[in-house]
Amino acid sequence: QLHLVESGGGLVAPGESLRLSCTAHGFKLHSSAVGWFRQAAGRVREGMACINAGGTITSVDDSVKGRFTISRDNAENTVYLEINSLNFEDAGGYYCAARTDPNCGASISEWRYDVWGPGTEVVVFS
């Protein structure tokens, strides 16, 4: 069964950093572009970052550029999202998703993605 599993969420204080992981099960990620999405309470799910299959091209939403970094280790079948200088707006569910296409496409939009993980929760507290 093809699926993704996210991990690394938890309770963090403002200003801290976090690294989320997305691991594929039942298939190899090396031919897939992978994206990370965030859904804050009461808001729609938004695309935050994408990385192409080879790991050579990344796209990060302007709202988080400079604080969010996406990377991948195809040998580990895993994609990472590093979040620095966390703030309250970063709280929410974080989801990774894989495309059947090796490229990210023109936008980080949900409809471009085929396989999703169940998400991992990030809670920011003071």
C-alpha cells in the first residue's frame, strides 16, 4: 500500500526550530516531486514548499521564504522540512504529498499531488 508518513511535529516555543520528516512506504520517492502543506485552525490547507525528484530545484512560498527549507535524501526515501524562527502563525497540521511527476509544477497546489500523508501537528506555545 502506497502511503507517506510525517513525523517531527510537537510542542515548540516561539523562536525555536523544528525539522519535519516525510517517509514513503510501499514506493520509492526518487522519481517524485514532494510538497509540504500547512493547515492552520480554521484555514484552508496551503502549499509551503516543494522539491523536485532530484533535489536540485526547490520552491518555497513567499510567506515563509527564509525560514522554511525543504530537502530530501532519496537513499532514505525521505523528504524534510526545516522550520526556523517559529512563530504562532506556523502552528497547525503539516502534510507532505508526492506527485507522480518529477517536477514541482508552476504552483504548490493540492490538486497537483497524488499521495498524501496523515499529517503531523505543530503547536507553538509561549
